[in-house]
Amino acid sequence: MKKIVILLGLLFVTLFSFAQKSQEVEIVVAGDTLRGVLDLPAEKVKQVVFLLPGSGPTDRDGNNPQMKSNAYLQLSEDLQKGGVGVLRIDKRGIGKSTLKNFSERSLRFETFAIDAIKWAEWLSSLGYEVIVAGHSEGSTIGILVCQKVAIKGFVSISGPGRSAGEILQEQIGNQPKEIQEMALPILSKLRSGTQVSDVHPFMMSLFRPSVQPYLISWMSVDPAEEIAKLQIPVLVLQGDRDLQVRVEDAKILANRSKNSKIVILKGINHVLKKTGKDRESNMKSYSDPSHRIDPSVAREMLSWLGSIR
């Protein structure tokens, strides 16, 4: 088996079996090994999409311990059919990027941004035309990557157009009064940069002390302000049945971009699948890998990618 080692400053990369269609890849950032998979069509490709996962413990396939949608895996398959490669990654501490001394308390939003920048630099070093595509929280991270690395274009998929603090404020405001009374005071302090030690057990999943530093750093980033700094072509994709990110968020991103195209995907939800109008069928698709993502997602991406070549 051929082994290629690339040295990029403090970044070490190992790529195994380059001739394979799907290749396990890894980089080392600040002593930690991060892993992913590079999916390539059989024919030689020029463009490779670097797909950044959404929030929480979401892995390279678009799954986490609570759901299995295979959304990213299926999107990669659809893009490969169109002659485009895809790099899918496990975030730091997730999937095959599990770390021996991983500490949630040490994570910051910038941590994931730095990791993504290193991945993008590595992919670019292989000679590919790199397009960054970020899903959900990954959209905001992707915007920051495009500010630091020479990227051909950027795709926001179900990406927020407002700060995380503003979105959380809205989401909590739609909850029952008793939840609002527990959550809103905590959120207010976090938005001001102050950590909270006294958290009700019912709020631990969202506001546990170990995740608060990350939330504070995340809420300080305004994706609308950051996307306005980009000079590259931007595609904004947003499903109109997304329960987590609104169509208005997509419009904010597109309006603040200097060179953007926006596509509203009819009947598509947050995990890129076509569902009914009812919440039950929408949520069911999150854990049903046999329910494939809608072909319109890859179709719109491939059409746009062809236009920026």
C-alpha cells in the first residue's frame, strides 16, 4: 500500500491508497489526529467539495448518537455522480476523530474553525479546486474558512443568518413559559460573556457548565457580518420545511453576500429530505437512512458548480 506524507507547517497529513474511490484520510493539528474520508468519482476530477458538518456530535455521514439520516453520505454519492469529489470529516472529538485527552470544556467555536482551515489547506495542496460547503453550524464555520484559504466558492446549506444567541433566544421564546423562565436568564448571561454555575438539571443538556465556553464563543460570531467579507461566489440553499433554520436566515446571508445565488428548496427539511407539512413526518426523516435526501440538493449544487468553473 502506497503511503503519502505531506508536511504543511505544523500540519502532518497521511493519505492511504490514493487510487481508491473512497480514501480514509487524516491530518494532525496541534498534536491531535483528525480523520475523514475523501470520496472521488472513478474519473479524474477538478472540483472537490469540502463538506462541513452541523452542530453537536455530527459525524462525516451526517449522523449522531440520537439520529441516523446519512444525509452527508448520500449528498456525497449524488455529487460524485455529477463528477465532483467530496471531503467529509469527523469533527474533533467525534467519530473516528476521537481524542485521548478530549475535553469539552476546552472547546471554542474557533477550535473547529482552525481545524477546518487546516483541512482546506491540505485539500488545496493536492491540487484540487476547493469549494467549501457548510451545513447548519458548519455554514458559519465555512464562512470563516473562506476568509483564510484560497477557495473557489462557498455553499451555505441550511445555514443561519443570525448569531446563535439570537436564534436560541427565538427558539426558547417559543417554548412553554416554565422553560422560558429557566432558560432565558442563563442565555442572557451567556450572551454577555458570563458563565453560569447554577443550572437547573432540566437545562443541563443545553447549558451544562462544560459547554458554556463554547456557546459564548459561538454566540459572538455573526454569520451575516462574516459572509459580507467574502469576495468569492456564494450559493445559499435552504429548505422551506426546515424546523431549525428559517428561510429568512437564507435571505439574510444572500443579501449580505457580494456575489450570491439563493435557492429555496420546496418541501425540503433540515436534513435535506422531502417531507410532509406535519412535524411528525419531518422529524421521522432524521432517523430514517432509507429516506434519501432529495435529488434537488445535489442538482442545484452541480448546476452552480458548473457555472463557476
